[in-house]
Amino acid sequence: MGEDEIEFHFESYAQAAEAAKSFGADAIEMHCAHETLGYTFLSPVTNRRTDRWGGGPQERIRFVVETMRRIRQRVGDGLALGIRISGKEFRQGGYDNLERLDHLRKVMFAGPESFGATKMTLEHQGKPGEKLAENTRFVHEGIVFVGLNVPGSNNNKVGDKDCAAKSARTPAQCAADNAEYAERDAANIAWMHEAFELARQQKAAGIVLVLQADPWFDLPETEGVDERQAPGADGYTNFLAKLVEETRAFPGQVLFVHGDTHFFKLDKPLIRQDQLLENFTRLETFGSPNVHWVKVTVDPTARGVFVVQPMLVAGN
């Protein structure tokens, strides 16, 4: 692919974004996974170029960064822009997930503000563009909102039998993953604790925790077997134990929002049903193939604080 063809694709992405805006879109996501064009530039398996669009991680990401810049230039600041990428490639020679995490921090969390048309300054656990910059927090009308980097696939914790079985990672890469998991898990727990402390100090009516992973809430529903203790789910054990502790000590309502497994759920699944935490509610959002959205109304004066409505989009 020559420079003229690359320029053609930049313009194609920009035109598509402009069309989406004209149709009333509020946000645009560039798909850079599943063998799309953006993906082929990011992956060292498919990108073997020796010019400015290939080589090391900084060069391979350049096409995506420039595409996003062209899209923003075309549609203005009124739309939220996002990127979908795969955290890791399950094949020999694919990019490393820690490399991806580093670039996401540099590209998507380079500044202190939120995404979207109406921006606000957020508190970040780490410095912009650096480690843990993605963990965020803000307070709005008596509610504390918290963003945490807790991903699927067991929170990036790799078991002894999973290293080679689930990917082409080397033992050294798996050890690096586990070191990253341990550091980030401790940081997530500390950031969550600070948020609950802030909520208690401000006498907040509620706190909202948002993350990606399904931490296997459903496993204890299996009669006679507590699969929550299974090795493949132990990457969330420390975090959930602290979540239970914090929820019990908090007088307000806790809304826990996640995705990952693509089913809409609204329940109270944290621990055994005979020890129900009444002030804890889990909201799992829709996912492919059911592409819908969820409306959450917040009323600090109401008993439950949060009212959740699934919004089904006709045709989806």
C-alpha cells in the first residue's frame, strides 16, 4: 500500500465519520481488531513495512493515530471518539498486550479531561499518559463515579497451565503479565478504597464503579460447587473481597457496571444469597449481537438512588 492509498483511507474514514455525524451519532469508534485495516497496521505479524508506517510500536500505531486525528478534524469536538483493539494476539509473533496497554495510556489518556462533547477534568491515579492514568474519578451532584482498569480474561493473571495453552506467549511474557496484574490489582484496590473514603466523607448517596471485566459473579449460582474459587477466576478474588468489605462499610448505594460477557443483567450477585448485600447492585451492559444501551437515572433522594432502564434499539 503506497502513500496515495494510505491517504485515500484517511479520507474514507473521515468521510464515514462525517456521515455518521450527519445521521445524529453521538460517538464514533474506530474498529482496530479482527483483521480490520487498523489492526493490520498495529500487528507486527501483518505490518512488515520498513517506512514510517511500520517497524517498532511507535511506527505501527501511527496510522491509527493519524486516522483519529483526521476524524476529529472533520467532525469537530462534539462527538466522542474511541478505538477498539484486541488486548493481545493469540498467535506467534503478535503484539504484546503490555505494549498495547502502554500505547493506550499514551494515546487515550494523555490529558486530564474526559472524553465526549462535554468535557470535565478528572482525577487520575497516575500521571497523564503514564501507568494507571486510566483509573479515574469524579464527583457529580452527590454521587462518586470511579473508573477502574479491570479487564477480562482473569484480570490478565496467567495460570501455570494457561501460558502456552491460550496464546503464543513465552514464559517470560507470562511472568511479565503476572507482575503487571499484581501491581495493577493492588493499585485498583487502593484507588477503590480512596473512592469509598471520599464517598463517606462527602456523605454521598451513592458510588458508581465502572470496569470492563465480568469478574465471574455468576459462578456461585452453581449448586453444590463454589466455582468462584476456581483457578481460572482467581484474578478477581482480592478485588472482590475488598469490594465486599467496602460495600458493607458504606451507608449508601453501590452500582457496579461492567460488560465483557454481553448479557444484560441487573441483580445482586456479590456473595451468597443468605448474606445478601442490599446496597450493592450489578449492572451488566448489552453486547454483541444485542447492540442496545442502558439508561441510568440518578436520584440521590430516592431510596435506591439508581433507576436502570434497558433501551432496546429497533433493528439491532
